[in-house]
Amino acid sequence: MADIIDGKAFAAKLRREIAAEVARLPYQPGLAVVLVGDDAASKVYVASKEKQTIEAGMRSFAHRLPAGATQGELLALVRALNENPEVHGILVQLPLPKHLDADEVIAAISPGKDVDGLTVANAGRLVAGLPGLVPCTPLGCLLLLRDVLPDMTGLHAVVIGRSNLVGKPIAQLLLQQNCTVTMAHSKTRDLPGLCRMADILVAAVGRPEMVKGDWVKPGAVVIDVGINRVPAGMEGKTKLAGDVAYEEAAKIAGKITPVPGGVGPMTIACLLRNTLTAAKRLQGAS
């Protein structure tokens, strides 16, 4: 049976370390979170981000815009936050209402304050191996991997999913760890066979329990990024499921992240880490 990679405990430890470092700074890092509209899931997620920001000793700047806010209004807010010296990190909660252009909004964020790591500038710096701000979920995956695999040199990593948010960044991060990386996606031939070759298997496709137990190489480390709501058996009830069939995979893998309690808690912890990094760089520290 696989060892469980406890992302909840790791994230709590990371938040404590961040809070301790923030307490030593002569200034207070500030994170601005922009929420447009009334999406219930986004509101819960933003509230959690703001709560953990304050608990880490940082300033939280909450900005709420109505669902009917215009592109111009949102861009004006982002530009004002770019110019605000008390704000070191800017996060625009996605998805935005359909009438808004998310790409244009992300492009308007100053790369130095782009704590989601989604601007073209930060994506390019990641590919080039230069310091930048890395998307939070891939960064969380890497920290969990480095905790259980301090040296990944020469290991074969298979990443299922090629999104800009997770798949592409985690592939670049694994390359920097000297892994041999294969990116797989919906058009990949013999995906199960390819996965069976992986020492490290990262599933980030958004399809509940797509990765079956017999896709996993014995002893492999499995990182399940998926968070999907599936029927729980009772009328109208749902539960969270990952992209990996956990019960099957856990019998074969060496180490595995659960859902919930695996990668999920790391995302906000790494958002705080990025905010601290951005603050230090903007203040001229290394």
C-alpha cells in the first residue's frame, strides 16, 4: 500500500514558516484579491485566501466587483493595484464572467506582482530557467515531490494535461529537477502504457478517476491535481474525487496524494509564498 503524501500537513508547516519570515520583515507584504461576480465556489475560495493571508501576517486587500463590471473597470482596478506600493501581489480570481477577456486582464498585471504566475513574462522566465513567479499549484506539486524525492535526477516523469495553469509549468519545473519529462494529453497514443513507464506520474486533466490502478508503475510517486465533484451515491449528494482512481492506484504506487488533502491545500500556501517572494523582490531583497 502506498504511503500517503499529506499535503494538508505540509501546507500548514509551510504557512508557519512564511508567517515567521513575514514577522521578521520591516514591512508588511500585501496581497490584493479581485473577485468579479457572485460565483459561490469562487467566493468561498477567495474568503479562504484572505483568511490565510491575514493569519500569515500579511495585509489583505479585498476588491469585489459586480458581475456586470466592464472590461474597462476591471483593467482600471488592476492598473491601480500595479501602482499601489502597499500591494505586492495581485490575484484576479478565475473564471471571470463570460463577457470579460481574462487574457487581457492577466496581461495587465505587473509581472512582479503576478503571484498566480500566469503572465507571459513569468511563463517565459520559467521556460528560460530564470527567476520568476511560478503558478501556485505546480509549485505546490514540486514542493511535495521534493519532500519525498530529494533527488529526482534521471527519473522519468509523465505529466497528463497540457494546460498553462498546471501541465506546462509542472513539466518545466520537473525538467529543472533533471527529470526526463513526457507530456501526455487527450491525443496521446497508448496513454496507459506510457503512464506505466513513469517514476513520477502527475495527473492534471480534470476527468474524475481517469487514471486507473493498472496505469501506475509499481512504486511510482503519483501526484493527483484533479478536484472533481462526483455523485456520492445518495440523492443529490456529491463528493470530491481526483483524476486518479485512488483506491486502485494506492495499492500499486509507492507514494500518492489523496483528494482532498493532497495538492489542494498547497495552492493557497504557495500563493502566500509567492506573495512573500514578490514583496522581497519589489523591496530590493534577493
